[in-house]
Amino acid sequence: MVTDLDFTDDIALVSDTASKAQEILDRVETTAIRVGLHMNSKKTKCIIFNQQEDVSIRTTSGTILEVVQDFKYLGSWMHSTSRHQHQESASMESLQQAQQNMEIYSS
């Protein structure tokens, strides 16, 4: 499973569970700090798919990330509601294609 999509200074982290999402965010944030980078928690958002319960994702400093209903990444919109399921699928395919293209260019 693809867990992150990186393009210049934007990163989209992807996980199939909230606990994995928290773990991935913690690792990314900890690694960034080691090399002198800092995550802007005001600009960092999370979107949740197929969850009935409330989910809270926190930064390493304890800030709870804002949960959004949709976001745009590399020109494609991702929506958290099922009424946009076709668009979500197309958007995920776009994200995966963008990641494959980036791997080709960095090889």
C-alpha cells in the first residue's frame, strides 16, 4: 500500500486505519525535525473515509489535526462522503499515477 505521496513541499499520507495514520505522521514529523524541518500544524489536515467513530490525529506536540470533508492534491479532489465515491476512486487513481510518475522521474 502506498503510504505517502510527495511533491515539492506537499505530502499526502495514506493509511487504512487511524492508528497507522498516527504512526506514519509521528514518523514523518520526527524525521523532519531531525533534518531541521517543521510541520505546520495549522496547514496540516486529515480526511477520514469509512469510519463511523470520531478519529483524532495529533502532532507530536499534541495538536489535534483538523478533519476536513475534502481536499485537493495535485489537481484532484478527494471527498470523504460516499456520494462522491466515483470521484474518490478517480482521485485515488490520479494520486497513484502521480506517485508512479514521480518514481520514474527520480530513477
